[in-house]
Amino acid sequence: MGNRNEEDYNFVFKVVLIGESGVGKTNLLSRFTRNEFSHDSRTTIGVEFSTRTVMLGTAAVKAQIWDTAGLERYYRGAVGALLVFDLTKHQTYAVVERWLKELYDHAEATIVVMLVGNKSDLSQAREVPTDEARMFAENNGLLFLETSALDSTNVELAFETVLKEIFAKVSKQRQNSTRTNALTVGSEPGPDPGAFPALWFQMSEWPVLVRSPAEL
Amino acid sequence: MTPEEHRAFWRNVQFTVDKDVVRTDRSNQFFRGEGNPNVESMRRILLNYAVYNPAIGYSQGMSDLVAPILAEVLDESDTFWCFVGLMQNTIFVSSPRDEDMEKQLVRLSDVYGLAALYLRELLRLTHLRFYQHLVSLGEDGLQMLFCHRWLLLCFKREFPEAEALRIWEACWAHYQTDYFHLFICVAIVAVYGDDVIEQQLATDQMLLHFGNLAMHMNGELVLRKARSLLYQFRLLPRIPCSLHDLCKLCGTGMWDSGYMPAVECTGQHPGSESCPYGGTVETPSPKPPREGRKGPKTPREGFGFRR
């Protein structure tokens, strides 16, 4: 996944960062978009957002990432979400279900959601076992990763995974609509887009696209 | 609240306050370092405020407001009472002060809605092109969410501390208006908003544009512009009914020097047929505006709202 000129892109994906205060949403954002981390970051008030353009295969995708401070009015139009908790504070994990409900109440039903356990660098203070969070993610059809915005572990991978999943959905939608337009009969139904496995990012390669980005 | 809800409420207040005090104004020497007693002092003030005013409890952003006061006043209890006073003039306190306002105009869910309403009207009078751009964006644009943090924290995150506190004092002076903060908002738009119009920025890009300006704006320039906007507002021969309250809450008021503008109904609000300003109400003060040495004889172009 490489960087590219900010103005030159094929897609814009809006992704929201949600979760309790103090779990590290703002630092995940700054690590991903500017490769920065601040020990003195302040409470986010209202909304802040940054963008980064990345290459997925041959398509340039502009990721517009909104750090929402929990205001649901900003969920509208989001195609992806990172639901973040602090793995050293069980209290921030205990409310994940409430955040999920709020997200589904206000965002598109097809939104791609990843559960993110942040602060993996503080593993000696861990309060949420990896398996417990992964199980919850699997049961709820969410992607799952543990990250550290401080030492960069998995931050890139987390955003990349969500963006790729969105991209896959979008590509599939486009292909389906093309097929319908061409009145092709007997096309294979394809896998249910909602049924991707929670750990699918372990796949070594992104499936090759049969269409050029210009067509997408 | 049930006892259970009550406990959950306090747990949440304490949890959030604990998280916020350790990341408020850390760049200020006064709050730096581990186990700093001033941070503990800030924590107690905020928890006490939540007890004092449980209807508000604690909302994020309040620590940003109390920190500079504590760093200046130093004494914990004095700071508490200063903070109580300050909170009464913030949009954290969400009950519109004028019931009539609420009846006449759109149903307002919060004080931010009221501020946004005044702000829209001020922009319509002072910066028509920007106002038209907001209108072209529809409801999302007219909400002006890019102003939310400006108003909530009284520009504290928009300017370096010294400039921000100067702006606080300018607002607290209540010179000729209780709403000087809105004139500051308009000033920021006037000074830094040209790109928004020229590039026809959408709502989210507008948010990004103004968000990126934080800490890069010239506070002195913005203050000067706001003062001049207030001065021009004061010279208007007529003001729309929607902005009538912008001037009447402030002590002796904006027009204590003899000249009063006429108030006109804009006809653009619910119940306008019963608006007390339906039809132009000429106030009993026929004197034309005094010509100050610097003042323009006629309001500048863009300031007349009358077709």
C-alpha cells in the first residue's frame, strides 16, 4: 500500500473512529495519516479529520478518517468504522456493544467495522484478553486487530484491512450492477458480502481485480 | 434517576474527568509532570462543579475552560466560583435565555442552535457570499459545525494561549454586546473564508479547512476585524427581527448614544405573521446615525439586508 498524490484518486472512503474517550483514537489517526504520536494529546472536541491517499492494487483510494468524539451526527455516509477500546481498561471494552448499536443506528447497514484493541504496547497492564475480544468480533461479524499507536504495531494494517474490505464491497457492487445491466443470465451468486471471516486479513494477497481502475 | 442510574452517572463523570485532567494544558508549566498537585486541584474543581450543577455534570471541554483560570487565580475555591460564573455564559448551559426567541424561530434543541442562528443572520448581513454558499450546501452547511468548537471553548483551541485569553477578555468585557464571540466567528470567516467560496468547498471540506487553521490564525487581526464588524453593525439603519436580541441583553445596550435602528421582520421564521416586528417598526428616534470621524456615512456594501 503506497502513498500517492493527495489530489489524484479514484475513490473516497469515509471511515469513522469511535469508542470511549481516552482509548487513543486521535493518536491512531495521527499515526496513520502523519506517522505522528503525541504523549500530550488533548481531548478531541467536536470532530477532527485527516485524509491519506493509498494504493489498493492499481486504484488510488482517498481515506477520509473522522475522529468523532462520539457525535453520531458525523456517522452519516461512513463506509467503514474502527471501534476502538483500550485493552488496558476493561471499562472501555465493556461498552463496545453500546457503541456498535449506536453505529448501526446511524450509519449505513453495509458499513465495514473493525474492533480495535489499542495500547498493545502496555501488555503488562492488559485487562482484556485477546481471545475474548476476538470472539466478540467473530460473533458480531467484525474484523479484529490489536494495535499500538505508540509503537506503530498493526496501525497501518488495521486501516489497510478496513479500506480493502470496503474496496472489495464496492468492486463487487459495481461488478454486480454491470452484470445486471448486461442481462447476463446464470451468473454465480458469489459469497455473501456480510459473511467475511473475522480474520480474513491473514490472506497473503489481495484478490486480483479483473477490471482496470478506470472502469471501476 | 434511579439509584442505579445515579451511580452510573457519577461513575461516568469521575471516569471522564480523571481522563481529561491529565491531558489538559500539559504544555503549560503549571500542569506539567506526573502527580502535579495543580492537576489534582483541577480535578476537584470539576468534580465539585458536577455536584454543584448535576444537570450539566461534566462535559468534555470543560477542563479546557477551567485550566487557564486556575493557572491565573491559583486558589482552588476562588477558581471554582469563577468557573461557575464562566459556565453561565457558555453554550454548555443549554437553555435558551429568551423564550420568545424560541417561539418565534426554529425550535432550538440547544444553545448552539441559537448561536448558529444568530451567526447565520450576521453572516447574511455582513458576508452575503459566504452565507449563500452555506445555503447552497443545504441543512448540513447551515448548521455551521465548523464553529462548534470555536464557541464551545471560546476559541481556546484556535489560537495560542496568550491570544486566546485576550479574546476571552474581549468577550467578557461585554462592550456594546453580549455576543462579541459571534462577531469573532464572523471575523474569522471574513479573514480566512475566501477559499471556501472560491473553491466551493463542501461541508466536510469546510470543516477540514477551518480545522486546519487552528493555531495558525492571527488573533490580533481577527480581533481587529471583529471590532470593526461590531462597529459596522452598530451603524445599521435597520436590523432584522432575528437579531434584535443580539443587542438588547447588554446592560445599557448597544445604542445608548441616542440613535436607535429600526427593527424589521424578515418574514423568514415560523409564526412571522404574529411577529411583533411585522412591518417596519420605526423606533421613536428619528436622528440619523452620528457621523463619527472614521465612520462611513452609509453602511458598507454587503451590510444592507433590505432588498
